[in-house]
Amino acid sequence: MSAPAGSAGDRASAKPVTDHRSLGRLGWQVSAVGYGMWSLGGDVSGWTGGSDDENRVALQEAVSLGCNFFDTAWIYGRGHSESLLGELRRANPTRKLYCATKLPPKDRHWPSTRQSKLEDVFPPDHIKEYTEKSLKNLGVDCIDLLQFHVWEDAWANDTRWQRAIGDLKSQGLIAGVGVSVNRWEPWNGMATLRTGLIDTVQVIYNIFDQAPEDKLFPLCKERSIGIIARVPFDEGSLTGALTAASKWPKEDFRATYFGPENRPETLRRIEALKKIVPQGMTLPEMALRFILSNPLVATAIPGMRKPSHVRANMAAGDGVPLPAALMQELRKHRWDREPAPWSD
């Protein structure tokens, strides 16, 4: 497989800028700014626009700037995003690029609900089948981090998933195990973390969504569980690009997320944030630095499809925290929300 377009020039000109942190008890030194690959799955993933050629350039730019943690999932393009990551690894054989992927729920329901049963979502044969699919797509013998894409704490002590991941580990097919907790439910996974079988937790954490700090983060600190902060820009609103006139095709996830139930209040809150962005800083930079000012966070994983966005985001991972006074002000912008059909 040939290297991504533009990679040679990027490697020659770019310099690593992002800080690296330990991913909990796994001990891996991962980039403070990682790479969320949902939007790289294409239209079938719920994100329209972009192209594989541009995605390849952006991915290589990230590697050149020190990014070494890439988060994908089988459902992102039904393996397409994973294949792009496998391609990137082969184009950079001398660099350790950590591959984190996720098992899709068998019933294809995102998120799971209190009524979801483990045998319908993650039965052992399904876990094995999709681990093998991801191994093939990524082109690896061992997946660095295998995550459950949805989760219910009612399953915490069910031995079926526990034996399944134990078998995968003993066979050398996976190195670490994580859970990606459902949107706005940072509590829904804490009993599972206490089993001692989980190495990382992926949770929505940003200026608006600060609830994980209450109980989840202290437990992660106690158990040395790595924290992966997803949706750092609230699906794009915290980039400052959202307007009352923003439109997307109906199949685009954002057309639902920023519908009439959510957009007006989001815009009001974004306008309030814009008033306190420090001179010389952008809103997305402030959003990323807010997350990374918390030393418990190992990596934040913004979605990126343009090289210019990659460069800006990687620069925000330089290890410089926001001033204490600004952090205190941003605490006032916490927005506690309940899951809704439009937020799935």
C-alpha cells in the first residue's frame, strides 16, 4: 500500500508539537491530542462531506505532529475507518501508532438502554466475530485497545463478556480493554470499572459536559484507569462554526443533533463563551485546553478531516494549561443534560 498523499513532504517539514501522557495502568505514552475517526467513515457513518484523499493527508499530518493515538470503530463506515487506520500504520512502519477500536452492538442500537440485554448486544460469539473483523481491517495481529461501543452497568458482573475478553487476551488478539459509556451517562460504567477488567473509559467531556469530574474521574484515578475524552467540541458547536443557518443533508448526524430541540440553546451558550475567549486564542483551542488542563485526562480525541484543523488541534496539546482564573470562569458554563432521541 502506498503512503498517503503528501506524507513525504509532511514528514520532512512538520515537527512534533503535542505532549504525551500515560494511558492509565496500560502505561502507554499517548498523545494528549489523539484522533477521533468517526467522521472518516463516510456518509454511511452519519457524516457527510470530506474525501478519503483529504482524510489521508490529515491523518499523516497528525502523525508528523506527534499524534500516536487513533480511535476508530467497526461501525465507522462498516470497517472503512479501520482500513484507513491500517493503511496509515503501514505507511509509518517505524512509528508506534496505537489503534483503539470498538465492538458494535449486535442489535445495532446506539446507545443501549436499561432494557438492553447482554445476549442481544454483546454475546460471546459476536465479540469474537467482530474482533476478528477489526483485526483484518486494521491489518494487525493484536488490537491495542478493544472497546465496547455501548454499555450498561447491569452487565458488570456477567461472566459471559468477562470470559470472552479473557480468551481474546490469552490468545494475544487484544492488549487492552475499554468501555465507551453512553452519552451523558458518566455513571453508567462505574461498577464495571470496579471489576478490575477494564483498562480505559471513553466518555464525553468538554466545557459543557463536565459531569464526569464528579464521580467517574475520581474512580479512574483510584483504579489507574485511562481516561479518553471524546466529543471535545460538542459535535462541532465548540468550534464556533455553528450558526442558525447551518444545514446538513438529512442523513448527516449533525442535522438531528443540532435540530430545534438543541440548536437555539447551544447557540446561546456558544455566544456566551465567545465573550471570554482570551486574546490570541480561538474558541476550539480554549475548548481543547480546558479538557487537557485536567491531568487525569490521558487524551482528547477530536474528529479532524482537514490538515489545518489537525495542526491547530495538535498545537493545543502542548501541555500548557489554561490560567486558573479562566478555568474557574469556564466552570460556570457546565450544562447538565439528559439523553434524548435526538442526542443518540
